[in-house]
Amino acid sequence: MATSLLGLILALLLPISAAAGPLSLRL
């Protein structure tokens, strides 16, 4: 259960960090 929770958190954080990377570079 803990592994699936970690996978869910990673699945949510990866797209967010991928989208925030170019945005932070533009600022």
C-alpha cells in the first residue's frame, strides 16, 4: 500500500515539476 501511495505521489509530482521547470526558467 505504501508503494502504491508513493507511486501515486510521484505520478502527480513528475508532470508538475516538468511543467514548472520551463515556467521557472522564463521568469
